[in-house]
Amino acid sequence: MAAVEIFSDDEQRALAPYFTNIDGPVFALRNLPEVVKGALFARYSRSAKSLRRLFLDEFLEQVSSAHESTEVGVQRADKLYDRVFDEYGDDSVAQLGAAHIACEGASNILTKVLEWGRLMAYLEQSTRYIAYNDHVGGRWKYLVPAELATSDLRDRYVGCLDRAFETYARWIEPMEQHYRTKFPKEPGDPDGVYKRTIRAKALDTLRGLLPAATQSNVGLFGTGQAYEALLLRMRIHPLDEVRRYAHLMLTELRTVIPSFLKRVDRPDRGERWSQYLRETRDATAAITQRVIGATPAEPRPEVMLTDSDPDGEVKVVAAALYSTSDLPDDQLLRIARAMTAAQRTDVLRAYVGARHNRRHKPGRAFERTTYRFDILTDYGAFRDLQRHRLLTMEWQALCPRHGYGVTEAVHEAGALSDWERVMEDSAQLYDALYRAGLRDVAPYAVSMAYRVRFYMQMNAREALHMIELRTAPQGHPSYRRVCQAMRQVTV
């Protein structure tokens, strides 16, 4: 568990009306306008400060000191929700209550679990803008899993991760100097903007040295229904860290939206549901082992289009015509098939219109066709791409078996030997943990430069959005390369 910031008596009194606790790593926001919550979480992803410290430093004066707590209607609402949930089974009512939750000191393994759901909003502390070169509570910012408490490998784990962080911290200034030399400041460049750009490039390059155990802060906003689905999975997760945070989150959420989370730990409801999830997970893992066994993975490119719709263009054209016509869907599809290529192009041009920037998105007709990509790229790039939620995505466990990536800047700056040493140490520690029966814990040790395999299945509208966003020049080279390859294989 991460070290928790200590606040003075005056600070605690200032924080108490707005946070469900002052001394825990998981807490909910309350009694704040929605605009303040949103702005606070937006700053969260660009700051090294804790959320409560950010609030004290930058938001407290904007919030009225007058605070009144009211229980009017709460008991009546509780009875109504109980009746709806239990008697009518109308789960959609659970979409009407929402909450902001902050999870601090979460490993990068846990952050991916937290960000699983599609229908929630997330902001995660960025490795691009935040340097992980400070000690917190006398050590680097990484998790030592509870599963290692009695293991002979604990000291080796700590030593290996300490060396990775020391290497990362030592190379920040040299890497910044490398980029200053490569991209000298132009006379018209604002000094602050230039410094931040150089800093971001250096941190982007070096983030691959950090292990998946690196701790981050995550802000979540979601409905009661979304939190319920998340907690049901977290409560039966094989990792102690995930289960502990599930307990902490449930405790805090019950202080702000208690009516929407009453089923999570009920033996006849949530616990039975979680048991089902555990049973299917374990059964699938067992049969996968029987079916696949020791079959080696065949070589594949970084990005592979494994499935697409050869009739996709025709279907999109038919869908584009749908809302402005009165014809049935199948008839429009016949009409679109009978068109010439030029005629279909005219329809698509009219439907897309004159886009002046990437925020001018074509309509839902582009959701009529889909693509499925199998991707094998570094874990850092996966973390960025995983944030796209309007698609279907699944990933395999992080391990060193697929090798790791190295950018040109690492070679150019002279950091290659240190980079390779950290990667080798990471792989050896993973193997030692795996052989010791700590299979679920082993990914914590893996550096983010190592590759992970995952698939992304999306419609054409989401593909357009993601490819445009993630190929922008200011993006990280790894995910830019992935999305450029997506564009090439779909043409």
C-alpha cells in the first residue's frame, strides 16, 4: 500500500466536508459542484500531487466555505431503490446514481483492472508529464505485492526494481540534453512550452524502464451500475492488491451512493455472481491449457488485421442513406450494391462533409462495419491504447517472452547498455517468480518496454477516431507506429 500524505489539523478540517476520508488511499468526492470535480480530475492527470493536496492548493478557495449536509429524502430513496432492485430487477435504475472515486498508489497492473469498463470515465497520472524520480516514504514509487511478504524472492524483487528506478532517474537529464541538442529551441518558441516538450519527450522515451509495479493515481467517475460490475470482478481477482482496493472502494462508495451497491456482497446476489465469474475464468484457463499446451507462438507482425468485412463500404453507404430516407434497411443495401464506385463515393463525401479537424466526426453509419486487429507492442503503448473504450478489447498476461522495444533515442543518447541490463534483470526476476509458483505476481516485475499481445475490435467510426488521434506528431512513437500500421492494413 502506498504511503499516505499527512495533513495538518487545519487542512484536515478543510478537507473533511469534501472527501470521505483524509487518511486512506481510496476516497470519494462529495459536496462539490460537478464542474469542480471535473476540473480537479483534469488537473490530477498532469500533477505529481495527491488529489487532496491539489484541492487544498488550487481549488479550496473556489468552493464556498458554507457547507450544509442534508438527509432529506435519503431514507425514502433507499426504500425506493431497494424495491426497484429486489422486486422489479430494473438494473437501469443503478445508472441514475454516480460518484467520483480516487485510487492512489495503484500499480500499473491494477490501473488496467480499474479501467476495464466501457461506461466509466478515467484519468490516470501520466508517465509523459510526471517524472518517477522521487522517493515516497523512503522508497521508489512501486508496489511490493503482499504475496511476497514471506517469499525468499522479496529482497531480490526490491533490489531489481530499485535498480530499474535508479537507471530511469539517472537518465532523465541526459535524455533531456539529447533532445535539446536534436531539437534546439527556435527564437519564437515560448520557453515554458519548449521545456515541457523536451521533458515529455525524455519521459516518453524512458518510461519503458519502469516496471508494471510502478504506482500511479487514477480518478474514476461512473454510475452505480458500472461500479457494481467492476467490483464484482475485482473481488475475485487473483491478486491481493486488486481485492484490497475492491474492499476500499466499496467502503467509500457506500458513503456517497449506498443504495446502488447493496447487492455487491450479498450472498444470494453479488457473491453468487462473483463466484460465477471465478468459475468460468478458472475453467477457461484449464481448458486452454489442455487444448493449447506447449504450442509455440508463430511469428507475427506488430499489427495484423485478422478480420474485416469485405462488404463494408457498401454497408456504410446503405447506413448513410438510412436516416434521411423512408426505405427499409435491406432495400437500401440492395440499392447501395447496385451503385457504381463513383456513386458510392459521392454518398460518402456528402455524409462525411468538410471536416476541419479530427473532432468533426462522421456519423453512426461508419459503425456498420468492423475491423479486428491482433497487436504485439510494448506495454507502455498498450496502456495508452487501452484507454479507448468504445470497442472490444482483450489482452494476455504481461510477460517477457515476446521481447522488448528500444527507440532510436535510447541508442543515440548512449543509454542502450543500461536499457538492456534493466530488461535482462526484469526477465530473470519474472522467471524466478513464475517458477516459484507466483504466476499472477510475476507481471509486476516486467518492464513496460516488454511487449504484450492484445486484440482490438472496432467499427470504422472508432477506428477513424483512434487512428487520427494516436498518429498525431506529439504522440509516443510506439502507439503512433501501431496506428499507422492499422491505417495501412485497412486501406
